[in-house]
Amino acid sequence: MKRTEKEVIINDLQEQINTYSHFYLTDISGLNAEDTSNLRRLCFKQEVKLVVAKNTLLRKALENSEKNAEELYDALSGNTTVMFTETGNAPAKLIKDFRKKHDKPLLKAAFVEESIYLGENQLDALVSVKSKDELIADVVSLLQSPMKTVLSQLQSGGDTIHGVLETLKEKE
């Protein structure tokens, strides 16, 4: 591969690293063509971009990127596939789901919510990481809960007051 081709690949990887909020480093070696194709389709459906990259080129792209990902350098060995996404836990759920029928992809490392997760044992933690939209929904529901309680108490209290007034009216 010529130097200009390598520079183009490094710049493309760097742009994707800077563009996407989250990315996972995985190993899909050993999957046959059909399984790899199925994984790519699943990634496409869940808006996860799957890119196979050479470790040296990926390392240079990480070094040139805006993200502080120095801890990921140790994970750059063997075959590396990068999963780019805007939803932090989507690739983790995808990997867990895909591995019900296959033994790959293996999680090497992940950059999620500006934190670094190293190793296969972090997969369950990554599945439970909430996305920005899920956190916003939780906050909205927490904010609505007291308001709903007050409104329901006012409505039930109104029914009680109405009942007392009706009783007093009937006595007259």
C-alpha cells in the first residue's frame, strides 16, 4: 500500500473517530463470509458503522483525533474491527445478541461517554450504559412524577369536597 493510500485511510478513520461519539474495537476474525455479512446487516439496521482497519493506521488516526484515547493503544493487536455509533450501548447490545448464535465478535475495548472500557469482561457494563436519549427520558419521567401526584391528589380531593358539599346541600 502506498503512502498516499495510507494517509487517505488514516484521515478517513480520524474523521469518523471525531464524528462519532462512541466506538468499539472488536475482533471478528474467524467469522465466515455469511456470518460477517449477517453482522454487517445487523449493524446497518441498528445504525452502527462497521469498519475493518489495520492497527497501525488506526493508531495513527487515534493519535491525530480530538479524543483522548491513549489507553486503547494496547488493544490494537490482532484483527481489529471498529464499530462507530451515536448510541453508546447499541454495539454492546448488538454484540451480545449476535453472540447468542456465534462466538464472535469479541470486545477488545470501547470509547463510550468519554470513558474507556478495556476487555471482554466490560461487555455487560456497556450494555447497561444509558444513552443520552434514555437519560433524558428518565429525567423527564422523574420531573413529571411529582406533578402527576399533586394533580391526582387535587382531583381526588376535589371529588371529596364535592361529595361533602352535595351531602350538606341534601341536609338543607
